[in-house]
Amino acid sequence: TLRWGVPRPRAGAAKRVIVAQAGAGSYKVAILGAAGGIGEPLSLLIKMSPLVSALHLYDTANVNGVAADLSHCNTQVEVAGFTGKDELVGSLDGADVVVIPAGAPRKPGMTPDDLFSVNAGIVKELVEAVADHAPGALIHIITYPVNSTVPIAAEVLKRKGAYDPRKLLGVTTLDVVRANAFIAAAKGLPLADVDVPVVGGHAGTTILPLLSKARPKAAFTDEEVEELTARVQNAGTEVVEAMAGAESATLSMAYAEARFLEASLRGLDGDADVYECAYVQSQVVPELPFFASRVKLGREGVEEAVGSELRGLSDYEARALEALKPQLKASIDKGIAYVQQQQ
Ligand code: NAD
Ligand code: LMR
């Protein structure tokens, strides 16, 4: 669960505020696409993080108002805005983590792949800049279609001689957040206790929540497994349709990335036993070079793609895993081919 919040006055010292924990507050975070539906609430959540010292907001659209507004919140995070392509390089200066939600979201009737033609070029351009100006940073890719944009980022980094697979992470935390919320509600479990690993990718049936590995252990009928799995897989579409063309999930995504960022920063900080699910380069499923599974986060990023959650799957999960492989492989290959075809 997310540990940060609004600083509160200390008891007996009404005018003082607690703004940081010991050893914390030293990380610099850049958001590329910060003026968007995800970028704005995510910026607010990061402004409240005790682990962060500086937050750089970059967007091709005007982001200076967001930066000015946020800078008035009395937390220790220093906020700066960077608007327009000329300011991209400045926004990356000293970044420990670069979060990329830049790009178009889905509208009703669109598949994730429909966004490929618009977003592939945006991710390529931004990751090229990260390779040149923040080569040691962790990169969190939110931009759709994640199943392809992470392989695109990997190819771009390879071309630049700056690829460290431990530092490139596709953000699938929203799938975990949703699985936890839906299963807690369905089973009447305390929300804070529920933890469901979600593996595969981040689009439709490539998203595979492993109910057999849910904690605390719960019994599900076959119908419940099918319904809950489908609900998690279609949750993005559920929001897109409810938004009626305005946007896709933004608030829950900002929440999910704030959780994932906190885990990444705790890993960088040397905390032991930091685990999250993420879409990373791995050998967990040998025929899929990128796969979302539980990963251990450490001082250099992904220390290990664990994958032990894939042992002892139910028959339903094993079939679903086999069925998602060709689709996920095609999305990975499409991303790789996109970069390889460029000059
Ligand atoms: P949005 O349209 O509200 O915001 C996108 C922002 O990106 C805009 O401010 C835009 O100006 C900016 N932008 C566009 N091109 C840019 C560039 N070259 N450099 C910098 N900024 C640029 O969209 P949103 O709702 O914030 O969603 C952003 C992306 O995240 C979409 O692709 C969406 O599909 C995806 N998404 C992913 C997840 C996930 O779980 N990974 C969840 C929700 C949304
Ligand atoms: C989501 O899961 O809500 C996002 O990836 C956005 C989408 O288009 O589904």
C-alpha cells in the first residue's frame, strides 16, 4: 500500500510539519507527458512523496501552470515545469526515474494496438533523449500499447548503447490494483490484505490475474474465476466506455504508478524484499522476451524476474497462459520491427 500522504502537524508542535523520513527525500523524478490526464494527478501524488526531492514536469503542451500550482503545496519536493521540445533535455537533468505517460489514450471502440501508430514514435523520441541525457535512470513506461512500447524502448536503448534491462520497466501495476480491489470486494476480504499476482502483458487477454496465487487464500468457483479474470482484463475498456470518449483511466493509473514508483525508489534506497509485478525483459517464459511477472526491485532496478508464481497454475490459468503467448509475441515483434525498420 502507498505510504505517503499529506504532512501532518506533529502533536504539541502545531506549526511544524513532518516532511521526510530519515534518509529519504533524495530522489529526482521526471514525468514526460506531465500535463495529461495521468500526468497531473500523478504529479500531485509524487509531490506528496517523502522519498522525492525534485519533480520535473515535461510536456509538449504547456505544463508551467501545473508546476506553479503544485509548487505552492508545502511539501519538500521541488517542482519545475519544462514546456516544449527545447526543454526536454533540461527536464532529464539528474533524473533517477523517468516516468513516461506521454501519448494518446484509447477512445471507445479502439484496441490498444490502434494507438501504436501514434504512440510508437513518441516513445522512441523520448527514450532516445533519456538514453542521451539520463542514461542511468530507471524508465517506467505507461504509454500504450505497453506490450509493444517497452520493446520499442529496449531497441532504442540498444541502438544508443545504453540498454540495461534492469532499468526498463513497463507499468502493469494498475492490473494488480484492480485485481486486488475486485477480489477483495467479491470475497469480502480486507482490502489491505489482498495481493494477486498478474502476469503476461497489459492488454485484454494478455493480462492474466493468477487467482490460484491470491493472498490470502480464497476459494473460487469456476464461474467466479472466469468472471473475475474477464473483469480485470476488460477493466481498461470499462473505464474508456464510462468516460464516453473523454479519456481512459487516469486517476487509478496515477495511483498505481505512485505505488510502483514508491516500490522502485525503496529498491533504489536499498530496502530489502521489494516486490511488484512489472512487464520487463525476462526468461520467465522462454519464448517471450518481455513478460509481466513478479520482480524483485533493488539498487539497480530489476534484480530478478521471479516467476515462481507461474509454478503450479490451475488448468484454467495454464490454458490462458498458452493462449496469450502468440498475441503477446506478435506485439513484442511489432515493437522491435518498428525500431529496426527506422534509419
Ligand atoms: P492524455 O492525452 O491526457 O495525456 C497525454 C499527454 O502527453 C498530453 O499532455 C500530451 O501533450 C503529451 N504528449 C504527447 N506527445 C508528447 C511528446 N512527444 N512529448 C511529451 N509529451 C507529449 O493521455 P493520458 O490519459 O494521460 O494517457 C497517457 C497514455 O497512458 C496513453 O497512451 C494511455 O493509453 C496510457 N495508459 C496506460 C495505462 C497503463 O496501465 N499502462 C493506463 C492508462 C493509460
Ligand atoms: C487501462 O488499463 O485502463 C489503460 O491501460 C488504458 C486502456 O486504454 O485500457
